[in-house]
Amino acid sequence: MRRWRGRVCLSLSLALLAPAALAERAFDVGTDDAAFDNVQAAVDAAVAAGDAATIRIAAGIWRGVVDVPPDAPALRLIGAGTQHTRIVQNHYASRIDPRTGEAFGTYGSATMFVRADDFHAEKLTIANDAGPVGQAVALVVDGTRASFDDVHLLGHQDTLYLRNAGTRAWFRDCRIEGTVDYVFGAATALFERCALHSIGDGYVTAPSTPADQAHGFVFRDCTLSAAPGVSRVYLGRPWRPHGATRFENCRIDAPVPAEGWHDWGKPDNQTTARFAEHANTGPGSALDGRVSWLRDTAAAPDTATLMQDWRPFE
């Protein structure tokens, strides 16, 4: 009953606030006096309000799909820390969606969908805990200018799907775990000081960068590690022929084979894929034995080139 009263008060307050004040409105989830007891309800309320907003999510395991729709205003999801605020679901590609009677598919298996532009998340975990059952996405990003600061993305195959060409995403001080193709898609994305942890043999990246897009995934000052028993971690393979991935100034402790990269069993990809390494360290960084079609070992484009005038962390 107290929660119901809280929602009424929030609605009345929103009705009385001027648009400028609405932009500062925070929607709380999970505290004793919060208006919302699940994350999606808070997202829905923020979308209905129509102005930029912050959604503060208390500590807890928040099980269920979260969908930020295309018409959402600029939203910020702030958790209580990656070890405390966890958004979790267990859908996977071949699982039947009871709403449709059809399989979820790779895209539909996500725990969180960010389909709007100008999204930000920090201090929380987004996980798909379906386990090693094939494609099971933790986070899919469709919109552009999506930023993530101190966020953990946990899964097995296809953990992070940066789906659309022409979009930009920025990850800072994040942790991403998976096995096969656990960072994949067509976006331009910058990863700074991120930890990439392989929990099974596989491929870190599977870019589908289009030929007319200059940049795909750029990892800068990141660390690559692997769980005990993992024996073979490729840096990437091209999901589409012109896929682009670059590692620069990274510490590579994962057991990367000498060749480093894979052509997905399609020799023609060797003439089109854009894979690069520069100034990396660690046992997995040796360039001796790398594939002959490694594009270059020069420095990566600067941040302004990659992200243009977008600076979400300033």
C-alpha cells in the first residue's frame, strides 16, 4: 500500500514540475520509499514523462528483461555497485518465447535492450545466466551515443551485441565476460581500461563492420584474461567480411594462439577483414606467428576521430 501511495505522489509531483525541473527528476527503484519495485516500471515512467532522467537502482538481483524503447529520452541508469545491483535474465536463442510460440533468437535473448539514443549506465551488472546453451545476450545496443562506466556484462556466447552500423558506444572501466564472440556487431565502439575475461575457449570479438565504416571495435589500455582451464582464445573473427577490431596498449594474459585471429573458415575474409594490434604486452601479445593478413601495427585513431564531438564522461 505504501508503494502504491508513492506512485501517486510521484505522478502528482511530475504534473506540477516545469519541464526544466523534469530533466533533473530521479526515479528510484527498490528502496523502502521508492515508487518502483522493478527496473522496467521505472523506465516506463521515465519514458512517459518525456524528459531526460536518472533511474537509481538499489542493491539487489533484479530479474527480468529491461527494454529502453526507441522513443525514450536520455536516460541514466545508476546502480549501487557492480557487486550489488544486478539485472539478470536467462533467455537464450533457441528458447521458446511464450508470447509468440517462436524461439527468442539471438537478438531477442537479451537481458537488456538499449534501443534509444543518449543512454548511460554505471555501477551495475547486466547478466545473462542461461549458461553455455548457445547465443544468450546480456546487452544489446541499437541506439547511438551509449556510454557505460564501471558496468559488468556477464554471459557466455554473444554477451554484448553492438548491433547497428553508424552508431557509437563507449565503455570505460567495464568488465565483459564470455566465451564465443562475446563482443560482436557493427557499431563503432571504444573500450578504455576494460577487463575482458574469457570463461571458455572461443573468440573475444566478432565484428560485422560494414566496408564503408572506418572503424569497428577499438580496445585501449584493456586487460585480457581467462579462467583456469581455458586454452585457446582468439582475439577475433570477422562475422562479416570487413569486420574491424583493434587492440592497443592492452595487457594480454589470455592464452591467445600464435596466429591470434581467425577467418571464420572463409579464406576470402583474409583480404577484407581489418584486424590490428599495437603496443600490447603480456604472453598473448607476441606478433611472431600472427596471421599474414593482420592489417597493421600502427597507433589507433585518436578519440576525436573515433567518437567525434561526443564526450559522455566529461
